[in-house]
Amino acid sequence: MVETFQKVADFALGSTAGDIPDTTLNAAALMLLDTLGITIGSGPMTAGTIAREAALALYGAGEDTLGARMLFDGRRVSVAGAAYAAATQTDNLDGHDGYNPTKGHIGVVVIPALAALAETVPDFSGPEALAAVTIGYEVAGRAGISLHNTASDYHTSGAWNALGVVAVAARMRGLSPEQMREAMGIAEYHGPRSQMMREIANPTMLHDGSGCGALVGISAAILAEKGFTGAPAITVEAEEAAPHWQDLGQFWQMEHQYVKPYPICRWAHAAIDATRSLIKEHHLSHSDIASVQVNTFHESACLFQGMPDDTSKAQYSLPFAVATMMAYGRIGVEHITGAGLSDPMVASIIERISVAEDARHSKRFPTSRVADVSMTLNNGRVLNSGDVHARGGPEAPMDQSEIVDKFMEFATPSLGKGRAAAIRDVALSLTDPTLKFSDLGALIYDAPKFG
């Protein structure tokens, strides 16, 4: 259905920042900041280091190459390589935003794409940066919903968020609607139709496929810009996909993203929050608790069991996350890396945790992510959390100050407080038309000089 694509093209290429509600642009600034925090926090991790070195080796920039600096690294690679490196790095610290209906993540590719593409075009205003971010989210989110509702198995975010990258690239590089249509088709065809549940069962650095989503999205846009063909994208143009695009430009998915309070798979968050609530309400220590029963939805119950031996498994382990919350009252990067992976106290707590699927919770997935926790104390008393929805989304939102605090927690160890605060202040001020993206760019490409 070409008319559906025309609607998407008109939205992506023709909308101005003034066409987007202020509340949506403000949400875009927060998602931009939150994503950058996870990109910074993941920089020293092994997966991020490998991704940047691989981008340099595989996607290096010669004199005639369309090049861009890698985020918080500074070395120049191809624009697709820069987006790939940052998206892969960010994807491997599972603290970035997501959207319940897509069962996946958008900012992890849109923000790296924006930063990489900005290196290839003239400077632009802060509101235009936020408009591009919003358009990427709106297109990617609907592509994800369309794919999940028309395909028989569960694909990672890279399978569909590449189309959001195309929308950003087409807008920023001035592609025609015809070129954008070809790019959408190329991105959908080459997108990684990777199996999410395989990665859940066997966690690795592949995570949610978003590194390849960013790579494919940028590559598709450049291919189409040079005349390569690939239309149509059936998740946009197939008749059965049309309903998923009808509210484009009317309902703003950007305002319904969730922010993760913990760098752990979202499917574990309801159980973590239920545990956290009981501990805080009853002033408990982990030593007061004899056993914990977690009742959750099917996908959550499939998360890795036992003590993880690497950071990928740690981020996809519900018992490990609950045990860490019981032990420390928080979950930080230090708990899912290094010595945190062999913490004897956490290992001993895991032995007291049982996980089971509850059909009530499974029926509400993916719209809702709900769990309940029952704790038996050493004195025999049983405490029940009741149904708890994961914090950070529209159902249980975090306020702006909490999101900003999260950014500072993840960014400061690598960048120092001064540079982290400067990024915070500029990112949150991009709604000001006197600001340029280069004001932020001056702060986000150079390698850390602190920590």
C-alpha cells in the first residue's frame, strides 16, 4: 500500500519541530540524555571496546569515505561503522529505554545514528535534533509493532529499529520520498531477523541485535541515496500493516517509552521492584529473609537462572537481579561486571529464590510487565507484594530528576562530573532554538579523559 508509505514519508521528511508537541520534544530530550548515559557507562565494558575496535577494523574511513567520529572515542570510521559501534556498545549495557508494545528498544539505534549522521551534514538546531529523534522513535516503534503482529516468531529490535534509522538518515541527508522508500525496503530486507528467545536462553554480546540494526539502517539510506533499489518494506506497505501506521503524527509513542532504573533486562524489573518495595516497606535486610517466590510472566520466567559467569548472563538473569537488589538495595554496573559476577553474598541469596510463571501475568504481556513476590521471613512471617508493574514507564513513571540522576550515575565515573553535567545541561536545553547540535557535539565525541 504505497499510500501508507506516503504518509510515513510526509511525516519523516516534511514535519517540522513546530509540528511536534512540546511535551513530545521534552520527552525526546530526556530519552536522548538517558541513552547517552548508557552509552557512556558501557564504554569501558568488553563488548563496547570490541565493538569500537571492530568498527575501526571493518568500517574504517579512508580519505574518500563518508566518515564520522565514534561516540566518546574520537576515532573516525565510516558513518555506518560509528552508528554500529555506539549501538552495539549501548545494547550491551541493558539500561536503555524501550517501548512495551514493540517488546524492544529504539533509542539504542536512533541516538547513535543521529550522532553519526551529524558528522556528515551542516550543523542544525537543537529543536531539529529533537524532531529527528522523535521521527526515528515514531517510525521504529510502528515498524516493530507491525513486524510482531505479522511474523510468527519473536525477532530482536534490530529487525525493525533499522527502519527508524532510515527515517532519521533520510531526513538529515535530504533524501527524496522515492529514495526513502527504497531505503526502507533495503533496511527491512537486510535487517537482522534474529531470534530473541535464543539470546534469552543463551545470553551473549549479541543482546538485542541493535548494533546491526544501526549498521543496516545507515547502510540502506546511503545505498538508496546512490541509486540502489529495495522497495517495498512490507511492514509499512502490506495491507495488513496499514492499521499500525494510522495514528502516525497523532499518537506520540515518544511520550510512552519506559526508562530503566536498572541495567537489567526489562522482563526482570517487575520482580526487582516488588522485592525492593517489600524490603523498603518492612525495613528488611537480606539476612531476615528465608526464601523468596517470584511469580512472573512466561518470558520473564525464561530468563537465565543461577549465578551468571559473564555480564551478558548477568543482565538476562532474574534471580541474580533480585538477589543483588536484596543484597545492596540497588543494581549498578559494578554488580554486573568484574567481581560482581562472583559475589559470594549474592550467590548465597540466589539459592533462596524460586521463579515460576503465572498465567495472569503472561496474559498481560507485552502491554504490561507485572510480577508478584512472596517473601518468607526467618520468623515464619510471609509478606506478599501484590501485583507490581515495572517502574519507569507510563504505568509507574520516574520523574525527570530521577532520570537525570540516573544519567549522572552512569556518566560521571567515565567522564567526570564536570563534563557529565555539561552534557546533561545541553541535552535538556535542546528545545531552545538558539542552541545547535554542535553545542552537544563538542561534548560527546572525544574519548574520556577522566576515570
